[in-house]
Amino acid sequence: MDAPEGLLVFAAGIAAGTINTVVGSGTLITFPTLLAVGLPPVTANVTNSMGLFPGSLVGAYGYRAELRGQRRRAQVLGTAAVLGAIVGAILLLSLPAGAFKAIVPVLIVLALLLVILGPWLNRRIAAARDAPRGDGGVALWIVVLLTGVYGGYFGAAQGVLLMGFMGVLLEETLQRQNALKNVLAGLVNLVAAIVFAFTAHIDWAAAGLVAAGSIIGGVLGARVGRRLPPTALRAIIVAVGIAAIVKLLA
């Protein structure tokens, strides 16, 4: 990888770190970039996971104000994210590279519908139960587990999926959901990166460039994302999700 390619990878890391913190789907920027500079698909995938997790954790720290009062929730759902990430990372090393490709656009469409209809569904569910939903119960834990499997395997639009399902199952503001999303996605990327570090070939130079960029992006994303009103944030999630579908189907 020469200097211009290295600069391209670094810039992709900044963009991915920013968009991951605000919405998710940063992988759709870094993964094609790593392929473009010559990395094989599996190597690019595991290198991408290794590079993006620092930005996710920095982004989560940037949302620390919105995380207040969610420690117990993050711990409970974090167990699901960790378990799912381990399974997903193992699947990546054992299944064909395109195994999830057919179902991913369907999942993203479902997530986008949940994001769009979330406020209406929240009101309907609250009226039916006449009580707050708390931590989302077993249903949310299972959803986070399955999303963790997907995130450990590939992870594009993982954040969009999490935001969609949390919007229906979790009674919290959109910004507090986004803060929790950053923690869970960061855990998935971290666990997958640890698994890959011991079991797969990683291009450490590329991973370092993505990591450096994603850290900067995580800081930028937290500053931007926390200032967005719910309607704007919801619109960005939908726009990114549509772009992800187009990219994956291309």
C-alpha cells in the first residue's frame, strides 16, 4: 500500500467513524476502500472490524451524557452483543463470504420501516400495555444477540438495525437509543476484532490507518449527532439505510 492509498484508507476511516457514531453503516465506506487498495475480501473484512472498533468506543464515550442511567441496560444487552459477535466472527471464518448477502437488504428495509413507524408503534404499544417497556425484555436481548451475529460476520448497517428495533422495543429518546447503539456496536466490533486477531490474517498497517481515522470520526460524530433533533436523526438513518441497500444490491 503506497502513500496515496494509505491516505485514502485513513480518510475512509474518518468518514466511517463519523457515520457509525451518528447512525451506523460505516463499513460500507471502509470495506470497499480496503478492497480497492488490494486486500482480499476476508482479509478486508477482518481488518475492517479491527480498525473500526476504536472509533465506536470513542463515539460511545462522546455520548456519555445520554448513557447516564443506562448502565444496567447496557450490561444486560452487552452480554447478547458479545455472544452474538463471537458467533458471527466464527461464522465469517467458516461460511462462504456471501452467505448473508441475500438477507441483509431485507433486514435493512425492516429496520427502516421500524425507524419510520417507531413513534406511532411506540404510542400503540404503550397504550396497549399501559406501562413503560423498561429494558425491552427478552425480545430486545434476542434482537441484540442476532444483530451481534450479523455484526461479527460483516456489520454493514448494524447500527441501522439496532436503532430500528430499539425504537420499537425500548421506551427511550432517540438520542439515548443512539448512545446505547454505539456501546453495543462497539462491543461487537471489539469482540470480533479480538477473535480475528488470533484466528485470521489482518493487514495491520491498514487496520491502524482505519483505527486512527475512526477515532477522529468518532469524536466528530458524537459532536454532530448529539445536536441533531429526532426528526433529522431519523431522516439521516433512513437515508443511510437506503444507500446501504443500493450499495449491497449493486
